[in-house]
Amino acid sequence: MRSSIHLTAREQRITWQLLEILHSSLDLHEVLRGAYGALCQLLPADHGALCVSLPGDPTAYDWAVADLPPELFAGYAALAPHDFVRSAVIAQPNVVLRDSEMLPRGAIERSLMYRRSRELGMRLEQAMAVLLAVEPGWHGGITLYRDRQRPFSDRDRALMQQLAPSIAAATRSCRRFGDSVRRGDALEAALRREGMEVLVVAPPAALLSRSAGAEALLERWFAPVERSASALPMPLADALAAAAAAPASCTQAAPWVRRTSDGELRVVFVPFVERGRKLWVLELREGTAVAAAPAVWRERLTERQVEVAERVLRGWDNALIAEDLACTPATVKKHLQRIYDALGVPSRTALMVHAAQRG
């Protein structure tokens, strides 16, 4: 992540976990709940809320995270005009604000919102929030509260400001996909991503829908004996079964890759929950035979480490990398650990995110 503030090793680890969570699913609630957990490790808070406005009514909210007394929400319609946090962030969208930048301290303590929270046994002494103006007509929001008079620091504000665009982008992707599923064309949002085809699959391997160019792509990369009109090609079905069986702690399955001398097909498996039904979105992307490492990596890695990193970016596992570089999987594993240490990333997924963010 590009950052103008120095992150400790712990902060760097949690930040990469947060980025992995944001890329791990297209289910809005799952993503925002995971993001909130990571945020509270980086920016300790006693309470918080993450939400998006509801379609057709920007004053009503879908609370993905509501770590606040339920009684506060029961009467929120009457409190909303007196919510100094909400009023402040609406006036300055996409800007992280602390309570000291919202109202003078005396005005906060006289506000109905502050007094009501104290009646409910919750002391909203400090706050930090941002309104994410994701797209015209709707928005998201992040608010963190502290019960004690321990202000959020300048550094806290700067860190949240730098994380906000990534959270907004993930929120946008989830919301677009969810809206299109509800309209019956689950691929509409995903198809806007240039150069990618998409399959929507119901486990174990039933094809529910596909993008316009997906069938031609499948014909190019899979032999007739591997394909079925209503089901995934067998190699992808096997890879999906492995992804579905992975432990819950795995935020994203490793990409499946098929390569030829001319190029490769890379398939990413993304879980999606629609009205309680577990589906999978398969993102298929064709690429050239070589994936180049970002230039800045070459300043930090040895030539051999660059070769390993480039093959990781192509989605290869350790055994395939070892075969291609004529070494052992154990040697590849050692190279990978040195790569992670040199670049300050904790995992394969984080390495891919790191490369994508550097173009």
C-alpha cells in the first residue's frame, strides 16, 4: 500500500490482512464485517458502525456493522438531525474527520446524540468517521467511537484516510454485484472490468450464467471432452471443489492457471452469498506467457527472487515454479519467504495485491 506514514511491522501485517479481506468476497456484509475487525486492530475503538445507504432512500441505511446499543437505532430517526457525526461527514464526503473537527467540545456535550448515548450507558467521548461517496445516489459510512476522552491522533486520521479508498472500492464492487444479482443479470457489474470473462456457479459445478465471451474462451482453453454445456469444465470443477473445501481462515483460494507456450489462462474463485445461497464467481483472464514484476521490486530482490515472484504473479504453485526453474519446491519456499520479508508482505495473495497496486 502506498503510504506517507511509516507503518510498524504489526500495522503492516494487519493492513495486508485488511486488503486481503477486501478482495476475498463479493458479499458486502462479509467484506465490511471483516474490514471492521481489521480497522479496530489498527485504530482501537470501543464501538463502531459501517453502513451503506439503501437503494432509493439515501437517508436510510443497511448496517453491515452495528457495534452500538440496539436502543440507539430504535430511535435513530428522531436523533438523525442531531447526529453531529453524520452532519459533519455529509458536508465533507471522502474526508476523514475527528470529533474536534465536527463540533467544539462544549457543543458536542450539549448535543442530543451525546446525551442520549450516555442515557444508554455508552459514552461517545471521541469519534472519527468518513462518508464514502461511492457513486451518485448512494454512499457508505465508517464511524469509530471511543468511550474515554482519548482523542484519535493525527496519525490515526492519516491511516484511516489512506485506507478509505480501498474500502470504498470494495464496497462499490460488492454493491454493484449485489444490485445486478437482484435485477437478474448477475454479470452486469463484473463485466465492466476490462479484459475479463465471468462465470457464476452454484456448487458443486452447475453453471448459472456466464458473460458473453466466456463460452468462446472456454472453447479455446478446454478440449471438448473436458467441457459440458451446463457445468464447469472438469479441471475447473476440481479446482472449485478444492477452494470450497479450504478452511474458513483462508481468505481467498489460490488462482487456477493453465499455460501454453503462447500465454496462460488464470481463474480466480470468489465466494458470493445471495440471499443465503452460496455461489461462486469465477473470474477468467487470459494473459501473456510472462508476468513482469513491478520495477521497484527489482531494486529490492535478487534476479532469482524476481523470477520466482513473476511466476507467483502468474498464479503458479511452488511445484510448478520449481519445475520451471529446475530447483526443488523447498528452495522455492525459501525464496518466497525472503521475497515476503524484502517487500513487507505476509502471503501470496498480498504479493499479488502489492503488484496490482503498483501497476
